[in-house]
Amino acid sequence: MVKKYEIPHNLFQIEITESAYIDNPQMVIVFSQKLRYLGYTVLMDDFGSGYSSLSILKTMPIDVLKIDIRFFEETEKNARGANIVANVVRMARWLDLVVIAEGVETATQVDFLHSLGCDYVQGYYFAKPMNVEEYEVLSAQKKAVEIKRETTNIELDRLWGVGPEMQLFFSNALQPIALYEYGGDSIEIVRINNEYISIFGTVIEQIKESLMETIMPDDRGVLLESFKQCAEEKGSKECIYQRKDIDGKVRCIQIKMHYICQLGAKKIILGYITDRTEQKRLEDELRRVLDVALPKDEKILSLKGLPKSESNDEGANFGQVIESMHVKAYVDALTDVYNRRYFNEMLFAYHGQNEPVKRLSLIMLDMSNFKHINDTYGHSVGDEVLRQVGKRLKQGTSSSDAVIRYGGDEFVVILVNSSEDHTRHVIEKLRKSIRCISYGPKSEKRANADFGYSYTEDFDFQTESLSELFRAADFAMYSEKRSRIEAEGGTKYDDR
């Protein structure tokens, strides 16, 4: 027929049923390869009616996938059936196959398939079987619609590859990376790398959860709009939003999006993730500092006059400026812990906290016989001991706590939302850590400190409340000091 009427091969569509493949898969595979080589279009008919559907998609060389009618029986009432259809269409798209849905009978089913990006739909909704004359009349009345599929230079199979190239690019990347499907009002994660998992959670938790449900409500519109612009412009876009992790922690996230390709009605977008939580915390603290420290007419901070960083990244430059100002105002230069001003302004109540602090422990410690260290070994040795104390106090507490050099050789440690039992545990841990600090010509001497603490479950963020906690902890600390001196029989090196 092809030779007799000189019909181009690409106008012929050869349908192969799933049952034929199951009966003799190797023969059908070889036959399909030859047909495609000669230019014919090969269709897999009745997909889903047999028992080896996934095997067919993996091994069978086809161009078009025809989804079996049974999937559409009572689809409107069967959420599971609709979900299967949606994922079959998505899977076919990733395999770069044209999809035809058979047996469609209602407008609801047509709308549903259109929303999935299904290429073609056939069924009684459009017309029932007819003879040639009737078909000619019908085709003359209706215009044929050509569905153009977007071409892309991206090989879709490589996005799912497990070879060394993709492993190096995707799984072993040091930055969190996610592959998204964007569909107008929905964003779904389809693949994430190891670094993403280490920060945000396990693969199953991330793939199953709805991404938009993790985004803070005020930022959902911002993220959707950024994905929309990225998809429409087929370029790159960047935005910052806040999300809540599975464990309830709120993070500030920067995402850089890059358009990859279109699969049906969905757009494939690659996202590079940066955690900006710490930078946001510094920005928030700076704003609080400015509210406290600056006159009303000086509270407007403009970055236009600030020097650019070498990276020319204004966000990074802003973070560096904030951090520099924060260090100069509130960090002790010798020990690299917070200073007394930080304590007096009670900024520890905002330190890494999303809600007002109620439970609070105030630990005071004073170095034992520190005057003797300075007088005997020199101030440089004393300074090094203090530096080591600051380092060990920070190592022994969490990021939400605050370590403060109150003055001289006295330090304050603030534990927020901590129990009293945990406070006592932390004190013993810090005590042991400080005793590991050595000094002297042969490092034969060991540092020591006296501790005291106070605790409240109803901190009211008032200066009087803080003063009461401080006095109680100070009294407890000097009580321990006196007991130690009495136990040692008194010492002329006692600082007090």
C-alpha cells in the first residue's frame, strides 16, 4: 500500500497492544524498532489493561501511549483512579511520549485530562463510531487542531540518570538542589539531592508533602509569582521566602530558579536553595538595636552609600555590614562572646527566638584565683585563659543560648526555654570543660570557676525581673566560692 500509493511512512500509525507484548515481548520489541527505523509511528494500545505496564515503558520502543479506557470508569468519583491517570500522564511526559486518552465520555473528564497536559483525547464525548460518509461530513465541519509540543535541548532521561555525571552534578552537590513541576497554582517536588535531604528532611517526607503547605502563608503568593515569571520568561528568577520544617523550625530561604522545559501543561524548573536564616536573624537584631540605640531621625538605614562587596551581591553585602555592626556593638573583642551591653539591653530574648521567652536560666561564673594568674604569669596568659573560657562556654551551649562576658573574669550564660534540671546539667558540663584549660610554663596549672544560677518560668521582659535573676545567681555563685575557700582552708589568692 505504501509503495502503490506513495504514502509517506510517517502518516501511518501502527498500534501494538499490551497483550501482544506480554505474549512475545522480544519479538514485539524487535518489530517495533524496525518500524520506527523505517519512519512509522508506533503506538502502545490499551496501556494498563495487562500486568507488565511499567516493564513496557522501560523496554518498549514506542512514540505514543494510549491509556486504557478502564482508568476512566467513574474517574469523577474515584480519586485513586484519577491519581493513577495523572501520574501515568506525568510519567509518559518524562519519557517524552505523546499521550492519547481513550474512552472519554464526559466534559469533566476532558477538563481533567486537559489540566494534566494530555496530548489527545478520544471517546464518545466527541462522537460514536460512524461510517466513512458520516466522518467526511463531520471532519468538514470541524477544524483539525495541531498540538505543538515544545522541543528542548535537554535530554529528559539524563535528569533521572544515576550515572557518574548526574551523580556528580545532582546528588553530590554541596548546595541544596530540587527539581520542581510548576502547574499554575501548584508546585511539586520531583527530585531532591542529598544536601537538600540533610537540611530539610528525608526523601519520602519531602516528596509526599505539599510544598506550599510548608511555606509561611504570607510568602506563598510571592513564591508562586516567582515560579510563574520564571516559567513565562523561560529564564531565571530569584526570591526569598520563609518555610516551616517538619520539626516546626522556621527558615528563611533564598531560591534561584532556572527554567528547564515544558512537559504538557507543567513546567520543569530547577531550584538552587540557600539558607538565609542566620542572615535574617542578624538583620532583625540590627533593627532592634537601631530602635533602641539611635535617635528617631537616625533610624533610616540606607545601603546606597555603602561600599560594594567584591561579589557585587547586595544581599551578601548587607549581611556583612549587619554582622560587622553587630560585632562592634555587642561582641567582646577579647573573648568573642557577647558583652555587657548585649546583656543590659536584653537582646538575648530575641536570640534565635520566634516567640517571647518565658522559661529562662541565668548562670553566673567567676574564675577562681584569676588575679593570681595575672600577677604570677602575666596579663597575656590571663587573656588567653579568658579566650579559652569564652570558646568553651560557646561550645557547651546551643545556638539559641547566649554567652556574655559581664566584666573582668565574670561571665553570664543565658539558657532560654530550658528546664532547671537541664540548667544544672549544663553547669556541670561547663565546669568540667573549664577545668581542662591549662596554663603556666609547662601547662601544669588548671583553670577553675565558681558557678551560681537562678531560674524562672515566667520571665516578663522587664529590667527589674532581669535584675532579680542576676542578684539571685550572683548570690549563689559567691556562696559556692565561700564554701570552696572554707574547704581549702582559705587562700591569699581569693579575688574577693
